[in-house]
Amino acid sequence: MSKPTACRIRGRRLIAALATAWALTALPALAADSRLDDANAHLIKAAALLRAAANASDAPAVARHRERAIRLIEQAEEQIARAKRAAGARPRLK
């Protein structure tokens, strides 16, 4: 087998450098995607708990605050979906 030339060595180093650069930029995005999924799961659970806590005997003010909290949670879920789209990830459906 022939000895690698300087051109081949530079090509291999370039490929290795590009692969390393891609990995370093892709890994934080994957980690952020996982964290966004976790945050979204917690929001879904919080909304379900708020809906389950609804009681017919609640005062109107309590019901309004609960409904507002649910709307804010839904807005947060929309923002997470937008963040995932911005990061190039597909948002998971509920």
C-alpha cells in the first residue's frame, strides 16, 4: 500500500474537522429538544390536573383563575412547539 500523500492527509483532517464541528453543533440541539419535550410533558400534566380539580361548587373567581391558568399553559405549549420548529425539530403531538 502506498504512503498517504499530503493532499490525502489534509482531506482526512478536513473531513474529521467537519464531522467534529457538526457533532458539536448538533448535540446541544438534541439535548434542548429533549428538555423541550420534558417541559411540554409537564405542561400537559399540569393542564390535566387543573381540569381534574374543577369543582361545580367553586366560586366564580376560582373557576376564572383556573381557566386562565389553563389558557396560559396552552400558550406555553404553543411557544414550545415554535421553539422546536425553530430548532428544526418536529413537535410531538399531545
